[in-house]
Amino acid sequence: MKKKRGLLAIGHTALDYIIKVKEFPVANASASIETMKNLYGGAAANVAMVGATIGLKTSLVSAVGKNFIDSEYHKQMQKLNIDTESLIISKNKDTPTAFVLTDENQDQISYFYLGAGKEFKKSAIPLKAIKKVEVVHLATGDPDFNCRSGIASKKEGKIVSFDPGQDLHLYDNKKLKEVIKNCNILFGNHFEIERILDSLSVDIEGLKELGPSIIIKTCGKDGSVIYNNHEKIRVDSVYRPATDPTGAGDSYRASFIHSYLNGDSLKDCAKFASSVSSFIVEKKGCQTNIPNFKEAKSRMRDFYNLDD
Amino acid sequence: MKKKRGLLAIGHTALDYIIKVKEFPVANASASIETMKNLYGGAAANVAMVGATIGLKTSLVSAVGKNFIDSEYHKQMQKLNIDTESLIISKNKDTPTAFVLTDENQDQISYFYLGAGKEFKKSAIPLKAIKKVEVVHLATGDPDFNCRSGIASKKEGKIVSFDPGQDLHLYDNKKLKEVIKNCNILFGNHFEIERILDSLSVDIEGLKELGPSIIIKTCGKDGSVIYNNHEKIRVDSVYRPATDPTGAGDSYRASFIHSYLNGDSLKDCAKFASSVSSFIVEKKGCQTNIPNFKEAKSRMRDFYNLDD
């Protein structure tokens, strides 16, 4: 049987409103919004969009509102041939939304609306979508749904990658252990990996014994570290002046998996991933400046002085 | 030549986010949104939607973002056969949006985004749309654009109705006088009419001499007062327990004009308008509970003990 290719991203699709005001109003007052940007986000959607743009076959399981269907965001996904057939569509709740307000002093206030994201809990494992792909990536979303999906994916013989991200605190130790047990690749930033080690009272070797054979710690502009077998591989980041770091991590994950499925060495996976991320940080938004495969490869070669 | 029927509403189409949180976060903190409702609003759009639902041929000139086209809101308008051909579409700004946040103590904070609404200023008078209708209604929007549109409509022999609403403070005296000079029907709530009289240092008779032959003062549950010739007509409101009064005024205006174009007496126009408004206040949102003509007529007859 032909090996199934492609990546399924499970987790949030979200809308981000980036809002600038002169000052935050006190209660019972109002403020004019100076500028407002409506950006596309959500960790799973970021992974699917970046993956699809660099040439990976991707599909997406997110919980969204009815209005999402045929919205501009959805149309973008369809244009990239992202398979959205297994989206969970809420009847009465809107697509998860984040409002990030910044005032003249660069102080911030954020409001998060989970909305349709609550539907994950009572939704069935997306088995049909899982069966179609080679890698299942569990992003920020619902811990329980991720856990169930991870178990099912492992059972189906899929490669499972897991990135709890800012949802890490939503996992109790039992659930965290369970998801980690069923994953092959674990992604986290410096703080998240430290926190996982701490919560589970293990070191990196102990963490690998629990499940993942590859652990990737991303450290922003300080590069990334990959733990595999008894190896520890350090890779510098492709440095670009950062306008907005949000989405860099998700783009790294999508590109790393793409490169990994191509059979590249872990070192080259990290280099390619870092090159893709360097495009994302150059512009505001998680999906605003995604390079194509050629552009990312070319910057990777230039930066690391690699041969063609 | 056959007389042209129908109403053109000029002014804002807007999106309203009604957001509930436990408490407002301080700077550099975040809050979870408990519930969020995305409602359709904007005074001109409210007038067009209500007008169309009760059977009036309506068209709309608003300044909106690119994403508005084929959005759910736009599709609703098209379903009601509202002519949106002359919408002003901003290339880089979104549709005007209001965020209204309420905390557990019922304190409120509001954020307003004018966005595409800024495009009115540099836009040409919508002459084509004006020529097609019998009444041009100037709602909250841009004072200068309203003023120019009012002059052109008057020149074209149209009935001009004007409702400055909460934008009243944006009109300087000269502009206010100019718009009023070119209108036939002036709408305002109790406070707004008082403020207009005060600003222009006139009484009701003096205001009528400036331009409008009909002045309608709406006073919420206390009914409305119509000034015409030397008459003063008081009409009780159709009382219904109010869940949300927003949009009541706009629905009153649309229905009054509808009835007026049907040749009803001013008293009956006010009764019909009050009946329609009584539906709007029953539900949250400006366009959520619009009755059809028959429902509104039936409630009007019941309340005022009128014969069929």
C-alpha cells in the first residue's frame, strides 16, 4: 500500500483583532480606535497554512462558527487546498477570537473568546481525517480532544507531533503524560520544555523514555535544540529583525515536519524551519509573510552557507 | 413619468460586538470573554433593513470594508433586495465596528472603529442612487457627505429626511443649518431636538422656517410628537418590555417614512412606526426582531384600538 503523505493539524483556528487606542477607557467611558487589523491566527490553522504554502499536503480540524464557512479566511485555506472537510462547526458560537489592544504607552489588554472552541470537548475523534495523513500535529486547542486524538492517531500508526504551547497550563499531569506517551515528536519553547520537565519530574532522557523520540526546543532568536537518541543538536536561528514574533513557532513546526517527511536530517529540518520562521517575524501577523518552498530554501542556503 | 418610489438610506453600516466579561482587565493583563454576540448595526443599514422587511423598496449608501462584500451581513441585505450597488468600498479599512464590553457590575466600556467610514469625506455624491428613489434619509455617517447629499437630493426634487442622532455634536452650526435647510423631515429624540433648537437659537416654529415642514421628536416609551404646519400631534408609544432599546429609533424612522409614502396621516405614520419599534426593543440587536408589515399593522390596530 502506498504510504499516506500529508499533515493533519488539530487545534484552534482563530481571528485576531489587533487594535490601537490612545488610552484605555475607564468604566462607563468610550475610546476611538485609531487602527484595527483583523489577522488570521490560531495555532493549528497557522501550521496548516504555512505547511500548505511551502508545499505540504495539509488538513485541519478546528472548531469554528457557522460564519467561518466561506469567509475570506476559509477561502484562503481552500485556495491552498487545505482539506477542511472535518472542521467542527458550532451552531451557536463564533470562531475563537482574540482582541489585543495596545495604548500609546505600549501597554496591552487582551480579551479571549473561546466560543466554538468549546465544541471540541463533546466532539468525536476525527478518525476519517486521521486515516488520510502521515503526521498528526496536536496544537493549542482542547487538552481532552488532543489526548483522545493522539491515542487514536498512534493506534493508526501515524506520526504524532505535539505542541501544547500556551495551553500547557490547561493539562493536568495525568493528561500531559498521556499525550506525551502517544507522541513521537514534542515541540516546545524554552519555558514550556522546562515546565514539562518540572511538572513530570524528569530530565530530557526521562522525557524521551515516556514517549517522544524527538524533542525540539525552540528558543526564538537563540535558535533551537533537538534531542534525539542520545544526541543533542543545536541549530542557530536565521536572524531577521522581528516586527512581530507571533506565529514564528507555528511556522517552525509546520516547516520542520515538512522537511522531516522529505527525509532530511534533523539538523536540516531545523535549518529549514528557522528559515521559514524568519519570514514570519518580518511582518505583523501569523500568516502574513509565508514564503514559498524555494524562497525558504534559498534563504536557508544563504544563511547557513550550504551548497545547492 | 411614473413617480419613483423607495428610500435611499445614507450613513453607517456597522458591526457591533456585544461582549460580556467578569471584569475589565488592568493594563498588561487579559480577560476571558464569557459571551460574545456579533450583531448587525449602523443607523443607515438599520433603516434600510427595517424598511425592506416591512415592504419598502430600499437602497443603501454606506462606506464599508472589502470584506463586507458577500459577508453574511451583505447577503442578508441582498436577500431583502436592498440595492447596495452604490456602497463605498474602502481598499484598506474595515467596516465600522463597535465593541461594547459589559462586566458583572453592568459597567460598560466601548471602543469605536470608524475605519471605512472615513471614506465618505472624499467620496462623490451618490447621484445615481439618489435619482432612483423618492426619499433620501440622512443618518449618522459623515456630516459633510450628508450635507452634500442633502443639497443634491433637494435639487433633484426628492424628499429629504435627516436624523443626526448621536453624531449631532459633529455638526457645526453652519453645517447643521445647511442640512436642515435642505431637509423636509427632521427626526430627533427629545435631547437632540432640544439641542438643535438651542444651537440654532430658534423655537420649533423657527426651526420649521429654516427648512423642514415636519419635525418628529421621539421620546422612547413616552411616545412621539410631530410638529407640522401649526399642529402638534402627540402619539403614545406601543409599550413592550424593553430588552434592548438600540435600533428602536432607526426602525421608527424607516416605518414612519414607509407609512408616509403610503399616504397615511402623520398620526397613523407615528402609530405604525411605534408598533414596528416595539418589536425591535423586545430582542437584543438593532435588526434582530424586525416584524413584517402584517405583524406590525396587527399590533398597531390592537394597541390603538383601530378598525381594520
